Amino acid sequence: MRGKCLNMVHELARKDERIVFLGSDLGFGTLKKFREELPERFIMEGINEAHAIGMAAGLAFDGRIVYVNTIATFLTRRCFEQVALDLCLHKADVRLIGNGGGLVYAPLGSTHLAIEDIAIFRALPNMAIVAVADAEEMERMMPQTVDWPGPLYIRLAKGYDPIVSDPAIPFVLGKGMEIRRGTDALILCTGVTLGPAKAAADELAGEGISCSILHMHTVKPFDSELFLDMAGGVRAVVSVEEHTVVGGLGGAAAELLAETPFARQPRFKRLGIPDVFPDKYGAQNQLMSRFGIDQKAVAEAVKGLLA
């Protein structure tokens, strides 16, 4: 997914002279072709991410569309003030590509785990947030980022993201994606959790439980209309995300459910990382399973709410 995203920036830059790439600490060979072909629009700023955001804002104010790439924690925690005031306040056309969203950098520990990045940016006015499921969905999404109005955060997975998306379902940035419609429960997911959501729904179908799946690749703006339409007809809603349960996808869903007067209120459960710093190192999939972000946990959560 990461390679596809960065290669797409290069491809888009060939077609649109407004596009500039700005990195802070890329590996030497990464985007080598971009650097050689379009050196006037390739900037390696160095390890000073807050300064990179200010530079990106200045370029955007000059009519450029800037793609900034670095590790997700550095974009969200370290640059919060600059993102809020330089980008969001002025609706600057800057796309923040956050490498390693969620538990991707699990072997490096909490300094590199972006498990609260969605919550941080959800709090900022004018910021949009997107997390696609796999590399093919990334390819469908990237052309739509060029003319998106204002700042946009692109959350990248990196390793364990097998292709699970369906090209027959149109991808529209800013809208939710209805994967399937069921009658008993709704599984709400974003990013790489589309995979376990689909696997759990298939497993439950074998037990006679009919599930809807809503892939909310764009977490903000949240497609409230589609979510409430799909949640209103079922008895249970389960959200699943590779993110803390505080303030992310499940938080957005909980806010809407609490404020909506349903004729029959669906029962609701959030699956994700609890309000802790992960206390184990390991592979991404190992930590996801440790925190119940997998097929088994989703299926059990649905059955628990329906019992």
C-alpha cells in the first residue's frame, strides 16, 4: 500500500504541474525516479516535521498541491500545532501521508505506533481523514485526492494488507462504502479491518446470521446518512478499527447512535485498542489479535450483542 501511494503521487505529478512532493526522511531509493524526473518539485526537508508542515502550507498558499510523507506519529503528535494553525485554519491544500497507521510499527514500540492519529485529527476543523483497505483501493482513491478542498490525512498501512476490496463497488472519497446489506447486524470498519470484517460476516452467514458491512474509508467527514440508514434496520452494530477505541471510528459511530432517536435502538460495541499503551512488541498481526481486532473477535462480538 505504501509503495502504491507514493508511486501514485509521482504519476499524478507528471500530469499536474501543481503537485509537489515533500518528504522528511525517506530511504535513499524511495521515489528515486520522481527525484530524477521532477527535481524542482521534489523536496527532502530533513528530520524536522513541524518545519515541513510550515513549508507545505507556504507552497499551498502559492497554488501548489503538496503531498507530505513521513511516519504517521510524527505527522500527528509532533506537528499538531502546525497542522492545526498552518493547514486546517487556512484550509490549505496539503495531503499528509502518514506511514504506519495503527500497529504497523509494532516491533518499534509505542514511540512509532499511530494508534490515536485518527482521534487527534478528528478534533481539527477542516481536516479530512481517509484509511483505505489495500493497495488497489489506494490506486482508486489517489486521483480523487488532487482536487480535494483543504487538508487531507491519508493513513497508510504497510505490510499486512492483502487485497480485500472489490473494484465493482465505486470508491468515492468523502462517502462510506456499502459492501453488503444484511438484516441482523452491521459491521462498521475502516482501513485494513475491512478484511476481518468480511471474514467475520462470511463466518456468521454460515451460522444463519445476516450482516451488513459498511467500509468507512473516509472517517471524516463521516457519512452519517449512510451509516444511520444501515444501522437503523439491524439489532446490533459492531465497529472495528486498528486504533484506540477512544475518539476514532467507533467514537464517531457512538456519538451518532447516542444522538439519534431510533424506533429500536441497536446494541453497540467498539472493537479496537483499549485506552492503554501497548505493552508488547511483535508483528502487527500479533498485536491486532492480542487486542481483538480480528475475524474471531468480530464474530463473537456480533453474536454477543444478538444473544
